[in-house]
Amino acid sequence: MKKPALLVFLFFAGLIVSAIKPHDYFTWTLEVFPAVIGFIVLAFTYKRFHFTTLTYVMILLHCWVLFIGGHYTYAMVPVGEWLKDVLHQSRNNYDKLGHFMQGFVPAMIARELFIRKHVFNKQGWIPFLTICVCGTISLLYELLEWLVSVTSGSSGDSFLGTQGDVWDTQSDMLFAIIGASCMVLLFARLQDKMIAKLSV
């Protein structure tokens, strides 16, 4: 129980710190909402199904990315501003890290569920369908951003975070697909080893 307890502590530590004087609480709420919902789902399903430690750690890292983005808003995260100046970029690209993680972490979750729940008889379909799931999640999130922006007016601009980039939505989805592909190509063997340890 030590590992889960530590992960839970680090989750709430990050959430609480991010809630201290954020840029604005409306944007903060929208940005951290997925992390809080995810935590609730994982907590309620833990006794019936618990993921590998690797997956939980990656979920926590994704939550921290959301907490930082919620605190500053993605367009104003300091490390993104620093990289913008160093690399002579036209915008703060911290949000691209968020969308990369939006593909990488759901890919880890989906792939583990597919394998451990024996969803497919033919294992060869798992990489392709894992990436498809992540692409769908990214699409739905972009539609949510659009809906919030349309219904809340200027209050939703920080959540939308296009920073004047007309191709922001498309590049967000691209980074999610890249994240999912990186997980499937580079971390599949490591995940397989972690899954194998659960059955030992």
C-alpha cells in the first residue's frame, strides 16, 4: 500500500499547490477537472482493477502537467515562456506537452486494459486501436474546448489557448497522436514486463 499512498499524496500535493492564487479560478477549474474526475474513477475502481505502477506514475505526471497549466494557464507557463525566447518561437508551446501527454497516458491506459482484459483475440490490432482511442479522446477534448469557448465568451479564451494560431486545434490533435504513437512504439515492452509481474 506504500506506493498507492505516495501517489495519492503527490496528486493532492500538486492539486493544492496549483490552487494557490492561480491566474484565474475559472480556467484553473476547467484545466484540473479531468485530473480530478480521473482520480475519482481510479479510486472507485481500484479494488476491482488496479493498473501497473508504471501506468499510475504516468497518470500522475499527466496530472501535474494539468495542474501547472491550470495554475498559470497554458499560454503563460514560465518554462514555456523561457523556451519561447530561447528557441525564438512565436507562442508558448507548453500546451503541446499537455496534448502529447493527452495521447501518451491514455494510450498506456487503453493498451493495458486491452491486454489484461483480453479485449481482442488478435493482438496485432492492439497498437492501431490504442492510437485510435487516443485520437478520439483528443477530438472530444477539442470539441469540449470549442463548446466552453462558445458558451463562456472571453472567459473561455484562456482555456481555449489558441494564442492566435489558426491551426492550434489540428496541431493539438497531432501531438496527441504523436504521444500515443511514442507510447506504443517505445514503451510497449516495458509495459508488457510490468503486466507480466502482476501475474507472477
